[in-house]
Amino acid sequence: MAIPLGLGLPQMRQYDIGKDVPEVARAAERTGYSSLWVFERALFPEPATQGLYGVEGLPWPDSYRGVAEPLVTLTLAAAATERATLGTSVLIAPLHVPFQLAKALATLDAASGGRVVAGFGTGWSHDEYAAASVAPFEERGRVLDELIEVCRAVWGPDPVTYDGRLTRIASAVVGPKPARPIPVLLAAGNARARRRLVDHADGWLPVGTGVEALTGQWRELRELAAERRRTAPIASSLRINARYARTTDDSAARRPFHGSVDQIVEDLAEHAEIGLDEIFLDLQTGLRDAEELKDVAAEVYEKARAAGI
């Protein structure tokens, strides 16, 4: 059986968000993509006080200037489509007020007929945490824990009650409710985050870093689930940050998913063997406009299916 394939929506500054997001979403659904995804980058510090991913000296890519807000982007896509799942990979959850985010996701799920997947992470940018003013960076794990609990409460039956560090709901009716229980997936990049995933989330949102590394991470996560006596399956959606090239990249230093469509599909075939539930590709970086994004996405999809992926 072919693995479901998803596509990242255009959020970067070369795109006309109001026009291009609905067009790309409709085209992707027609092509056969089963899910549409967004990511979060709240700002672009200048000068940067921190390197990319918190790595000293690693520059932020210019493509991160002016990334569209993820839930607004998903709302535009929801209105333009009928079937595709609408996912976040990831929302930097501690940048958001838990109650407001829970209500926004519930509203989007109700409006879209039950198509939202809530992917959360804790992020790494001190500048984004300072701008959001919700909680200090050092408290990010505790904020994520509370946010998951608040989401479960708000999405559950009324009256809603919750008493936490950031959120207090004495007793209230909170609607609209989601059309169905919204799956919560976590990025889970370290041991503590993996325990949080196994104990409190529905699934995993890895990023493509190579077949060997991903295979090891997936094995470790399943072993941890067995150790902690988890019986529910762990859903998995692999994010691929692809970089399309108009010509074949024959260099020995080529990174996975960087190169021509044929090379991207070859890498996709290898990753499809890991045994994850879904793979989605973010192809938007480096493309000129929405027309090129639609064309490249369609070619990748058609060649992937022709290759048996």
C-alpha cells in the first residue's frame, strides 16, 4: 500500500499568502496529496542574538524573513479544500496562550469537518520567547505540558475546569468543540520530550535527517513505549525539508532531498521503508513562486507514485 504523502503550504515572503495558499492547497488536493502542513517562525532577529537552532555562529536562513502565521495559513487552506488533513509541524506551543490556542484549534477543526492535526514543539529561539511574553524560555517544557492538558480539557465535555500555572478555568462552557478528538503530535527531540510523547501525546513528528538516524530514533521511541507500557499506537508523520534543484546534483556532498525531482524521489523511496505512517515534503524554500511550487509538487507526487511509493 502506498504511503500517504503531504505537502507544506507556502508561507515565505516570495508568496502572495492570500492568493497562493488557497491555490496551492487546491492543486495539492487535486494532485493526490492527503495532507497540508504549516510551520512556525515568529520573527527574524536582526542582529541575531542566537544562532539557528541555538547553535552559536550558525546563521538564520534568509527564507525565515516574513513567515506567515501558521493557523491563519491553515484557515485559508481549509476553506479551499475538502479532504486534506491540516497539520502543524510544528507550532512552537509555549509562544501561545494555552486557552486561546486550544480554542483556535477546536474552531478550525469544527469548521473543516475534523481535519486538524496539532503538532507541537518547544522551539529554540530566545528572541521569539521574549516577543511572545507568555513564559520564559527556561519554562518551555512545563508550558508545553500545561498546554496539552488545557487542550484536552477545552476539547472535552462541558463544563470545562482546569487549574494550572498559566490557565485557570473555574467552570465554563467552551465551544465550539472539535468535530472529533484532535490528534496531538510532538517533535520530541530529546529523552525528556520522548517520555512526554509516550505518556501524553498521540504521535511523533520527526524531521528527515537521514535513514539511519531516523530508523534508530523510531526504534528507541517504540522501545520506550513498550517500557512505559503504552498500548496505544504511536502515529508518525515525517517532515522533509526539501531543496529542489533544476539540474541533477552529482556532488558527493549532496544532502538528502536536495537535488532534482528524480533525486528527491530516490530519497523518498529510502525513507518510505522506515515504516512511518506518512511523509510530507516542504518544497517551498528556493522556489520562485506558487506556479513553480505547484509544478514541482505535482511532478514529485507523480514520480513517487510511479516508483511505487
